[in-house]
Amino acid sequence: MNCLEERILKDGVVKEGNVLKVDSFLNHQMDIKLFDEMGAEFARRFEGKNINKILTIEASGIGIASVAALHFGGCPVVFAKKAKSINLDGEMYTAEVESFTHKNINHVIVSKKFLSSDDHVLIIDDFLANGCALQGLIQIAAQAGASVEGIGIAIEKGFQQGGRIIRNLGYQLESLAIVDGMDAEKGTIELRQQ
Ligand code: 5GP
């Protein structure tokens, strides 16, 4: 069992609606030593890939991606911003992302200055549920002509459809922990053996 899996079992809290709360170490208070170990594991799993940039989405992906970047030669991290209105001046790549936690639709944007066809990106995010956030980031990379070398996720909820959709698209998707089931009443979390 890796450090993230141990920590999920120790400090993860199961909420109604298939939501796993990990805000004591992952996406509110952040355990940077844990992030460092996660970054090292991503580097191991994507060894040999030609990665020059990490692409993530605000807010929760940023911390994980930033520490991981130190394991990829200190490459730049670009995060897709959630925009209130879309600026149609042609300077931005845009995608629509339905939020799993808030159930609303966000337009996410990345400036054309920071992503191009020269880029070989690793996409990183904290959670994979239905795959909407990842599909938005994949669309943005496609608009830029950048190649997606791989996708690194901290926690995949294996009982939701995102992992299957993204793997069926042919991407190397690496999730450091996969939750196969959880029960809000009993507070139990079932992890897939990897
Ligand atoms: P998806 O787009 O794959 O449906 O959901 C991924 C996004 O929703 C992630 O960026 C994450 O912020 C949020 N998310 C999805 N499931 C959970 C969850 O169980 N717990 C938390 N804290 N965030 C989640």
C-alpha cells in the first residue's frame, strides 16, 4: 500500500453523494511531504516519457501538480482557470467542464501564450470521478496541438465512469489510489489492490 492509500484509510471521510473528503491532507490543508512522494511515484510511472509541461485545473490540482513538477525537471505548470465569462478575443483555449462537487458548468480557459504544439503535457488532477474535468483539459491540449503524454490522478473513484472513458480513449492513466467502493453510513472505504 502506498502512502496516499494509507492516508486515505486513516483520514479520508466518506460523505453522502459519493464524495470522499480528504481536505485534511490533499485539497484544503496540504501535506507537502505526501505530495512529494506522490510526485516521485508519478515520475516513476511516466519514466521515459518526453514531458515538458504539466497541465492541471484550479484549484485542487495546483498544489499536487506544482510539487510533482519538481520530479519532472522543474517543468512549468499551467492551470486551467475557471472563468466567469468567456473572453472571445481569441487569446484563450476554452472548454466546458461540469463540476462533480458543485453540479454547475464552468468554462475553463488557458491562455494561448502558455500552451502550444511544441508541448508534451502530463495532465494532473486530484480526483477522477465522471471524467468531465479531464475531458476539458484534453480538449484544451487538443486545441493547442499539444500532445498528452499521460494523465496522473491522485484518487480515482473506480466505481464511477471516468477511468473507463479516459482509458478507452487510449491515454496512459495512472491513479495513485483507486477507491472501488465507499459507504457513508459505515464510514468504510474499499481500495483496489494495485
Ligand atoms: P469529474 O470531472 O471526473 O467528474 O470530477 C473530478 C473533479 O471533481 C475533481 O477535480 C475534484 O475536484 C472533484 N471531485 C470529484 N469527486 C470528488 C470527491 O469524491 N471528493 C472531492 N473532494 N472532490 C471530488
